[in-house]
Amino acid sequence: MQRYLIIFLVVILFSGLTGGIVYPQVKKDITITEMVSQGWMRDVDLELAKRFTAETGIKVDIQIVPAAQHHDLLKAKLNTGEAPDIFWIQTNPFAIRTEIDPERNCVDLTNEKWVKVMNPLRIPSVSYNNRVYGLMLWHNSPEFVFFYNKTLFKRLGLLAPTTYRTFMNACEKILKSGVTPIYEFTSQGWHQVLAFAQIGGRYEELHPGLYERLNNNQIKFAEVPAMLQALKQMKEIADRGYYGKDFLANDGTKTVELLATGKVAMTLANPGTVKEIKKAYPDCPYEWGLFLIPIVDNQTYPFNPNGPARFVYKMGKNIDAVKKYFEFLTRKENLQYRLDNHPEWTNLDVTTKIQQHWLPMERELMARIPKNKYKLVLQSGVKYFNEQWMEVGKDIEAMYIGVLTPEQVLKNIDERRTKMAKAIGDPAWK
């Protein structure tokens, strides 16, 4: 009997070695790869990834790509079938189709419970054909308005400008005082586009129905007088030295330092910049404020329900692990941790009840602007513009140095829009 038992055990062992019996396999280490443009993640996001690893054992390899390279690199990776498990894009209801072709490249996340955490106004930006493909966890501050030194303005007898003329007068007075009026940076390729795009509501005011006409290919950018005027005014600001001598080489990394030390008076930024100043320069004596971009006499509030969002690569090998990661990020305690420890954000636009940290300056601005002045920014209201953001940035930089005229910048935008529209078969461009 003992001999038969030994033979039986040997048979079992041999069968296991040859595949006759399947044994549970110990899972190998899983590493999620995540590709994101520089500036969309902060240290708190890296810390949350570490906490996720500590909880699950799943590692997160975060690849931060320079902003000027992110768009082209992601396109190349998607085209070659080598995209990371998670990738970010700056999305909106139009860009999601033209940027990443979600049905082909992305995992359908419609039935994930955390979808309800997102503000319903943001869901169209991560959806296509009534299916949800992305996760957007972003703030709802007045984004990229002028952040300015109120103390300096008061000393020079200046009020926050509401027209282009008063803005230029303020810049001239500030420059003569020995301070650079505006910190602008173009080397990252994206910041210089803001002055043109954030005032899209003003273009719509001056040309009612403009967004709809642009989206139906009934008018071109080059045919919009207000857009041409905006570019000419931006060029004048640069030519008069209000951006300073080095703005073409600036990369944005000295924003906090130059503001806090009084070397520049203002910049296009978010209200939370004051948090960064207080942390880095706790003894900074200045008071800060916000005002709307007054190019083309704009006084519309830059309403933008869109923003950077994460998507899951459909051909990725770690889809289940990524879903766990997204569930982790959208838990109440982790949403709160992210907001509490973000160096710039003052709020997080989610349906989950968390403790927000709105600043008085942003509440004041938002309350002061009538609701009928809340207008969609250009990149969220018009097709095929957001997708060429970096190219527009290069053209504006070329305009600043005299290589392109404002008219040529608009013509280039139109040509790229036509190319993108025809590539996806937009019937308005047939």
C-alpha cells in the first residue's frame, strides 16, 4: 500500500512538471506605466502613486514628458501600438476624437463606479459616442487670468485694468518704475497661446454665433477681425518690452521667484500661485489680486469645463491594475489628500463632498463677473484648435520675432484645422 502511495505521488509530481495538472501561479510584479505632460502632475500625485503601491503592490512608473514634446510623442506611440498603460491629453468634446481615437485606443470605462465622482460638466470631455473613456480630476478656479501685485499697483496709483488702453498705460508705468510688467515664457511652447485663447468669449461677443460658424466651416479664423486685433495687440505688448528682454528663453520655472521678489508685476496664472509664493517666500510683503485678460477689451470670464485627463490604453497588458489605480485615486480620502497637499490648487471639481480651500481673491473675481459673462474659452468651444495648441504656440513665437505676421498666424490655424477636419471626414469640410 505504501509503495502504491509513493508511485501515486510521483505521478502527481511528474504531471505537474509536464503540465498535466495546473497549479495556481504566483503573480509576478506588476508595473503600470503612465505618461503625462510636464506641469500636469505635482509631487502629491507621485506620493499618491507610492501609497497605491504600498496598498496593492502594483508599481506606477510615471513618465513626465516636456510639454513641447508630449503631444507628438504620444501620437507616435499610439500609431506604433506602443503607448503606455495610462496616457494624459488636454481634452474637450472635440479633441477626444481627433487626438486619440478613443474607440480604437482606449478602454471603455463607462461602468466604473468612480465615473460619478467627476462633475457631470466634465464628462463630455472624456466621452465619445455616449461612452466614457477617461478620468478627469481637475480644479475649477478662474484659470489663467492675470495674477498681479496689488501692492505695487497701489504704490503706482494703478487700478486693475479692464480695457486694453488702461492695461498698456499700466504696463508703461510699471516698466518706467524699473519692474518688468509681465512674466511671459515661450520656450515650453504653450503659455503664449493663453492670451489669445482664454478670451474666446470676447470674440463671440463681438461676432455673435462665431463658435457655431467656425464649427460648421462657415467662417475662418483669418476672417475674424477681433482675432487679428488680439494678435496685433499681443505683438505690441512684446514689442514695447512689457514681457522683458528674455521672455523668448523663459521657461516658467522662475514665476514664483520673480513675483515674490518684486521683479515682475504680473503673469497669466492660476489663483493658487499665491500658495506657492507663501510657501517659498513666507515673508513676502506683497498683496496679490486677479483681473481678466483685457486684450480686445475683454471682460468675459474664461469658463472651461475641460482639462487634462487620464486614459487607459486598450492594448495595454495591465488594464485591471489601472482600474484599481483609478478607483484608488477617486476615493474620498485620496481626493482630499491630493487637494490638501497640492502646492497650487485651492479646489477640486468633484461631486464627492470634500473640504475645499477657495481663496478670497478668486471668490471675489468670480462674484464680481456677471454670470452672462461666463463664456467658453476658445479651445473648448471650437473644433480643431486645442489639438494644434503647440503649433499655434510656435507661430505666435515666430510672430513675436517678426518671422510671421498676425495674418499668417491665423492663416496657419485655418490650414491645420482644414487638414484635421478632412482627416476624420468632418462633413462640414467636404
